Amino acid sequence: MPAFRFLVKLVTAATAISLLSTPLFSTATTFGPIISPQNPYTGQNGLATMHGDPASSDTTPFAGPGNATIDSNRRALQSACPTLLGTSDGYIFGLCTTMFGRTPTIHLFDAQEANSLAELAIAKGNILGGVYAYVDNQDKLVLTNGDNQLLRVGKSSTNGKWALAVTDSLPLTPIPASDSVVGLAPDWQGYVWFATANGLAGYADPVTKNVIVLPLNTTGGSIEEVANSISTSPVGTSISTTFATYLLARDDATNVIKVLWRQAYDRGPARKPGQLSWGTGSTPTFFGPKSGYEYVTIVDNASPLVNLLVYRTQDGSQVCKVPLFESNNSGSENSPIGSGRSIFVASTYGYPYPALPAGAPPSQPSSANFVGGIGRVDVLEDDTKGCIVKWVNNKIRSSAVPKLSLADKKIYTFVRQTPLFPDSTSTGILDNYYYTTIDSETGSIDSKQFVGTGFIFDTVQMAGLIDQGATLFQGTITGVVRVRKA
Ligand SMILES: *[C@@H]1O[C@H](CO)[C@@H](O)[C@H](O)[C@H]1NC(C)=O
Ligand SMILES: *[C@@H]1O[C@H](CO)[C@@H](O)[C@H](O)[C@H]1NC(C)=O
Ligand SMILES: *[C@@H]1O[C@H](CO)[C@@H](O)[C@H](O)[C@H]1NC(C)=O
């Protein structure tokens, strides 16, 4: 068994009481209850967005390959595939690009061997950041291209030969050519919400083709940037900028975008090593034990320790602010996992990205070792009492966005290790990558299996996909790795 740190703390905004030996509540043995509302305009939860669903829960209803012996296979594509999404009939869409935004290409993969069946290049235009997409309820891929067109791309096969084609295009005219969409997701009425790098929030009406935008915080002088994707729930759309988290909704009478609430967070003195922007690395995560969206959570960029922040969607009030990790590993570029009352956060502090987005400010310090770490925080049943840290394991060097299977209760990720020195926190181009499952109750690693060596296997904190057939697809810098039970 790997050594790991086991912490139980009661933490509210104001107090931190150690409760090491006291059982907190009888149902504390497992996360849940599991509530995952299905958006009628997206594909199935777990498959539809990079973070599983429009709530960005980073959960999947499907069981993963588990901890039995695995069989893995790498598909070389000379490009990173940060977005892997699944269709209802068992195909995989991959949105692949050379690191940070040059010539994005959509691939259609078969789910058995991850062979690319068809591909389609997307106009690059002025794309500065990544490309985001989701699968809609017709199994079409919805994305924006570099010319700020909202596209739907469908797959079809004739005599066994697959093709991808743009079936629909809607110009997002209010977005200046110098700006680009960094996240998009449909709301529960089918309006397609988006956020741009320079802090425009907006939605497109696919029926009237009207596009409505709202600049986030122009009155304060500083432009808030958006560096992560966005999330939707029946109560609104959540966007975290490099300064604050918002809950937005459409006013039915006037069509304008209303700010339901804004909560500024501590963005710290600078970008941290292992972060891609000077601000949160989180796509906001909706979660909750009653509706599945009574809370929204992000991790801030405070120094030396980041805080997990949980807000009530109803009014933006803060449920808890929980410092996470140690000064040598406190930072997260990943969207938290959220399910029931539980949140899981992985540290990416010090992760060595091969490239940074254009315009990323210098980090302080300029680099750091990659210690890793994953922690679990639960909102207490009486949420006025805040949250508890259930466990923190500072020995897991997760190199991908961890995903929680609601079927087998395991957390799935990849772990990066230096050959010969498995406890080293330094990184190199000959590091090993391991398929790893983690017990969501204890934070201990329950299995770890070698997948590959070297930078071609670098999973660069990208999100994997678990499909209907218990197969895990994971993007790497140079393609896709497919993992299934041997
Ligand atoms: C797999 O996980 C189960 C449940 O977490 C555990 O009981 C079992 O020992 C694990 N098996 C292996 C081979 O790690
Ligand atoms: C805009 O952002 C600045 C800096 O974070 C903040 O001080 C100000 O209160 C914000 N203004 C509004 C209207 O939200
Ligand atoms: C990180 O910092 C903590 C607290 O100072 C220390 O206990 C731990 O050994 C450090 N970890 C590494 C890998 O340096």
C-alpha cells in the first residue's frame, strides 16, 4: 500500500476544528446520493462534454476498466486530443490539435481500437486557446471554429465508409475577430451559451439565430479573462473568469443576460507553476445531493494555499472555503469532480506543460517540482456548518483530469513517475505513465498499471472518457490511448 496522508477536518469559512477520531455522521461512508440531471439538449451524461456533462461533474454513469489487468493501445496522431466525447451509438469524437490551438481537427474513432474512421479540419482563424465542444441530443458535435462560427458536425457512413460534415453553422457576430470562444454548453432551454477569452459571456438561439452577449465586468476597469470552459444547470450558466465566478441566466421577457450573482475569489499574486492562467483552473462544477445543482464549486488561486470554494446556486452565498494541499503542491488546473455532497480535487502544481497559451503571464516561482495530490471534501448535511476534508493523498501524481465512475465508485486517472525514482517529484521526458484507479472512500490507490514511457504518452492534465463499453480513452500530447480490461 502506498503511504498516504489521512486528514479529517471540519472547516467552515471561519473555523477549522480537528475531528480526527469522531465519526461525523452515519452516512459518511460513501459519497452521494447520486443525482445527475440530464440536459435534454446534450448527449448522455458521461459522454457529452469534456467534463462528462454540462454540469462539469467529471463523473460518468458507466463502469470503467476497473483494477483487473488491462490491455492498452496508443493511436499516434501527431496532435493532442484534449476533447474526447462519446455518441449514443458508441462512437468517439476527438477534437485534436497541436498543443494550444493550431489547426484543430475532428476525428471520429471506433470505440474498439480507437482507429480514426474519418477526420475533418476546422478553420483555425484566430484561435488563441483550446477548442471546446459538446455532443448534442442528435449525436452531433457542436463546436466553434476560429472564425467564431458555431458549427454542428454530423457523422454518416456510406458503404462502410465514414464521413464527417458540417450540417449547420451560426455566426457568433458580436464576438470581435480578435477574441475567441473558450467554452460552450447548452442550457436547459436549448440556448447555446459560450464565454470568450476576453470575458464576453453570451448565448446563441439556434432557432432565431440571435446572439446575445454580456461583457463581464467592464465597469471595474480590468478585463476579466476566461481561461476554462463553462457549465450549465437548470438554474443558470456558471462562468469563472480570472477574477470571479458568475451565475448567469437569460431574462425570458427581454432576452438579455442577467447576472444572478458574482463572487470574486482570491487570484493570488501571480500564475502558479502548473496553471495555465493567473486565476482559477476550474471549470465551475455544479453538484448537490438534492437537485444535483444546489451548489457550484471552484478552486481559487490563493497563495500559498488554494481554497476550494463552494457556493449555493440559489444566492451565491458561500458554504465553505477549504484550504487544500501544502505549499509545495497547492494549485489545480483541473475542474473538480462533484457528486452528491462530495468534491474531489487534484493538484497540478508544478506540472510541466510543453507549451503555454499565448499571453500566459510568468509564473511565480518560475517552475516547481510536481508533487501531485488528490483530496476529497464533503459538504456537511447541515450545510450551514460548512464542509469537511475527508482525505488528502499527497502521493498521487495525477497527470490527467480524474474522472469518477458512479457505477464502480473508482476514480480514474493517469499517474506520472520518474523511472528508477518512483518517489521523486522531478519530471523528465522519459517519465512513465500509469493507468491508475483510486478508492473514492479512502483516497488510496487500488491499482496502478504501466501504459507507456516518454513524452508521447504525456497526458498533460487532459480529461479521459469512459464509454458505454467500460473502455477508457485518454488523450496524450501525440494521440489517444485506449485502455480496457484484458
Ligand atoms: C480491486 O478493487 C477492489 C475494491 O476496491 C479490491 O477489493 C481489490 O483488492 C482490488 N483488486 C486489485 C487486483 O487491486
Ligand atoms: C470588477 O473587477 C474588479 C477587480 O476584480 C473589482 O474590484 C470590481 O468590483 C468589479 N466590478 C464589478 C462591477 O463587478
Ligand atoms: C511538501 O511540504 C510538506 C509540508 O511542508 C512536507 O511535509 C512534504 O514533505 C513536502 N513534500 C515534498 C515532496 O517535498
